[in-house]
Amino acid sequence: MTSSSLRVQVLINLLKDHGIKHIVFSPGSRNAPLVLGFNSDGFFQTHVLVDERSAAFVALGIAQQEEDPVVICSTSGSAVLNYSPALAEAFYQKIPIIAITADRPPEWVNHGEGQSMNQKNVFQNFVASSFNLPMLDHPDALWQTGIMINEAIHKASSKTKPVHINFPFREPLYNTATKNIKKARKVSLINTTYQIPNEELNGLAKNWNNSSKKLIICGSLKPNKELNRLLNVISKDKTLAILTETTSNMFSNSFISCIDRTLERIGTDPNFIPEIIITIGNSIISKKIKTLLRKYNPIHHWHIEKSDRAQDVFSSLTHLIPTSPESFFNQFTPFIKINNNGDFGSNWLKEYKLSKKNHIKFLSTCPWSDLKAHQLIQQFLPKKCNLQMGNSTSVRYIQLFQNKSDIKYNGNRGVSGIDGTSSTAIGAAIINKDCTVLITGDLSFIYDINALWNKNIPDNLKIIVLNNEGGGIFKIIPGPKETPYVETFFETKHNVNLEKLSNAHQIPFNSANSIDDATDKLKKLFSTKKTEILEMKTGNISNEDILKDYFKAIKSNI
């Protein structure tokens, strides 16, 4: 039994032909034909979450791990708007989501019909393309439906960005047919590669080889062994320093993986300012490196990304090269020389190693605090885990610690909002069978509490909540503390009981408020094979003062 709508049958068969299997529903009535259609075919894996905002972030987590498009499907009206935060995040993080929104017939929009609004192009700023499907089951309309759906799938897959399909329905909505009979022709997309002309490579190589101060800065990337290998090869150049963040998922002892820690020692020393910068990947977390290089612009800045977006993060862009980083370095490496005579790279590495030495020394006597809690978490993280980092304090603390080659690092750093952190982690845990660990703050956890309103949370999820009873980031960054509104309008102090929230969703909960307590609870957390929440309470600690002391210690030459 399936939906009697021939347009739905076209959609179902095309998604199946393209191998798109995960469908995340939120309940409603206007999307009933889609519910009937998808659930009639055992090929599809359907998930149901009441909260559309959470549902979309769960889909984002699934797509993050699958690296294939995932469908979200809602009813009409304001429900549609709740997809916006996750679609914006997916757009900037370059994750393919196909948002299918049911709609009222166009003649009833803006005429007082319930649960209706203008849904055409409603996500236009956050999707690669929008498609408004025809209303009729006429052969020409069915052909057009097929063409639009093929194009939507191609856009999501090739651009790795979300797309929107608006699907209007007239009643009756619940009519069924005995079998799925209407198909449309699958259109296959042939992927091509971008080849940089030799004359362009020669020009780039000339500048590269003549420079004695070069930086490669890696933003957020998926794990990529070939890219990691290529960067390792060119890291032997002594005039080059390679800076990474945990979200880069790049690892080598010759890379500088803790940017903020290293920059605390370097400051604005002109000997460390590069002439050439290459940026790869999406957003960069470190505000320190962005501030420094916006003030002291390099002569050349090349951004490498398979995109038509000129991402000029240091306001110094000179070249946009629209190809994948591994493709670029495969083409570029034969044209460059490995310089064995410079000291730019070794000087960066020296300061990085000194920062590590001071980091270890400070933490050996560091009292209970957010910083100490993060050290303990790093100590006990299981091997091969899938780490999900919450915004915005958690992800910044984690950057102070050496990344690990066996951990996959993820974070919603496209738009960097606190909404959807837990939901994304749940979506990732559904797909990735390794232990998924979410490290998040109390406000992020509370804000996305509907993530736990999900009867199918997998057993491989561990949630660690750093509870400093408010937005700790606003005590760290300059500005908020100088106003009389810091607690109410910025930090948002609260006394929400996280244990009661967890109990309401029947998830085991533990709490720790000291070094010994946290050590014991972390051991227990990672020894069980079930979903649990561990709260680390640091609300009565001057976390900002300890962090200031930490950075002061990092600068020390003693």
C-alpha cells in the first residue's frame, strides 16, 4: 500500500534510484501522502521526531557521517520555518540535506486557510536551489516533477549543500494505491575534476618558491588520508608552518595543532607574519589568528575550496582556486621545491612545543574548573570515538589540547549557533557505530533539550555537560563584563536542574564537582555500553581567572 498521488510515487522511485535512504519526518497531516509513500518501501530508513528544529539537526548529523543527502519532511505552515537553523548550518558546513515541505494548494495561501503561509523560496538564503513542484498528475506535470527532483538531488550531491522541494497537496491526503506504479527517468550526474592550467601552477609556484615565510591554515575538513599525506610531504619545507584545528581532522607531529596556545607566545612578532597563506576547509575557529592576519595582511592569500564562494577570512584574498585541497596539492606539489634553509616553520614549531611544555606544567596543578574538566575528558576519551563539540565555550577549550589521530572531530561551526548540538550528535550516533561523545555547555544542552525527545536514541552516545550555570564564554570574551547587564542579557545565569531534565527523558544521569569525582565518573561513563549524561559542575568557580592564569603561564620562558 502506498500513496495514490502519482507525484509522490515519482519522488519515491527517484530517491530510491539515487540511493537516498534516510528520511527524517516530523508528524503532521499535510505531508500524509509522503508518509504513506516512504513507509510503503522497505528501502527507506524512516525516523520520526516531533520537533522540526531537532529533526533537521538529527538529519544534519546523519548526513555528516554518511556524506550523502538525507531527507527531512514536514507538514505545512510554521513547522517549515523550524528547519531554518539546521539548513543554515548545513549550507555553511557544506552538508547535503533535501528539505521536503508539504504545502497547501497555491490558491489558498494568504486567504486565511489554517496552517498556511508563503513557502515558496522560504529558505532562499540557505539552500543551493529551491523547487516548487507542480500540482497536477497530468503527464507533463509528472515529467516536470521528475526533472525537478533529479536536479534537486544533483544540486545537493554535487554542491554538498541543502536544497528545498516544496510539495503542495490538495485533499484528500490519505488515499492509497495497492502499488507504486509511476516512475520517472533517473538522470545521472557525471562528476568532473578541475584541472589547473600549467601556466597558472607555474605562476603560483614561482611566488611560493621565492617566499621564505609561508603558512597553510586548515579549517574544518572531513578526515582525508590523501590530503593528510600530501600536507605531510610539503611540511618538510623549513619555510612553511602548517596550522590545524581539531575540526581539520589533519594530524602530524610536524603540524601546529593548538593555534591559540601558540599565538599566545608569538604575539605580533613580525618574524612570524607570513608572506603567503593558503587556507583550506571551511570556518576557522581561532579568533586570535583571524585578528592577527586581518591586521598584518599577507602579500598573497590563496583559498582552496571546491566552491564559487570567495571566502576572504583575512581580508587579503588574492587567489580563489575552486577545487578540492587534495586535488590542488596533487597538481601543485610537482611544481614546488622543498626549502631546507629557512627557519620560519621551525620557529613556529619551537613556540608550539614550548606552549605544550607550559600547558602540561600548568595543568599539573590546575584546580577544579572548566579547563581542568576538559583535561580530564581528554585523558579518558575512548579511542576511535566520534567527538561532537558544542558551541561556543566547549569547542574553544578543546582547541587547547593536542588532537588525536584516532578521533573524528565534528562541530557545528558553519554558523556556530548553540541550537541543535545534541540533535546533531544523536544523528551522528545513529550512523557511526563507534562511541559518539558530545561535549557541550549547559545552555546549549538546555536549548536543545528536545533532542532527548526521541525514542530511538542509540546506545553508543555519551553526553558530557560542562555546567558553569550560564554562558561562560561571555566571561571570557572582552566586552560583556564591562556592562551592567552581563548576567541577565549575556551570561544568562540559571538554576535549571539538569538531572530532572534527564530523568524526564529516562536517560541515566551522573554529576561530578571535583577532580577526584570527575575522574571516577568519567571512568564509569566510558565503561558502559548505554547512553548516559555526565554533568560537570563548575558554576561556583572563577573559570575566567583560571583561563587568564593559564595563558599567562603559556607565555612563560622559565
